[in-house]
Amino acid sequence: PAARFRLKKEWRLENNNSATMGWGNDMDSSSFGQLQLGDENTGRIVGDRNQQSPTGNTRTCYIHPSSTARFNWDICGLVLITYDLITIPMMVFDMPDSTFSQTMDWLTLSFWTGDMLQSFFLAYYDRGQLITSRQLIWKRYLRTWFFVDSLVV
């Protein structure tokens, strides 16, 4: 059964420089969902802190887009969006403030502010290559979602 298809070399875990690539057996909490170090200029994944950068350049921290921590963060965002979809239309009815609603208001504001901040460290894929360069991540975020996020928060 396993010989029916062959994975592309980019999809095989042994050819990746990071333990957090792909969705295979690497999805354990010990190595998945942590900040990774990347080469600042080339955007290549370097590996762990003890490994020397191949070009000798400064390394940068980033959040892997396929990490368990990022997945959990997105699930929390989905829950808060659902909460907002229910409560924002109800504001028309002048509902009394409660401790729960005030807590949720602060929680959502804090979450979305934190979401904006973490977006400056969130690596992304471009044409199948993981981009980890701090400059490219910032440029992409500022060109795409930053304005919308600023309006919403």
C-alpha cells in the first residue's frame, strides 16, 4: 500500500532543515510550535540555536505558519470571531454591561492586538518556499493585512 505513490522530495521530512516542516510525524508538542531561527538575508531555515548560519549573517526569530501554537492561536481567533458575530449585532438592543461582557471586550482587544504583533514574526510560504526573512515578513504584513488589522483593532 505505501508503494502506490511517492512523495515529492520537498515533502519528505528528511530533506528539510527544520523539524517543524510538514504535517507528518513531526507534529508533536516537543518540537512543534516553537520559534525557529532563520538566516536574515536568505530566508533559509537554519535549525536550532547552536547551528551556525550558513552565510554567517544575523539570524532572526520567526513563528512557523504550520506550528501547533499557530494552529491553536487561529482556533482562539475563530472562537473570538464567532463571539463577535453574535454580540456585535446585539449592541443595537442596548444590553446592560456585565462582568462577563467587559472581560470578553478586554480579552478580544488584547487578543487582536497580540495578533497584530505576532504577525510581524509569522513566516509565510511563497511559491512553496518558507520565507523567514524579517524584512520580507514585515513588508508583506504591512502591504497586506496591517491596514485592515489597524482599523479593526
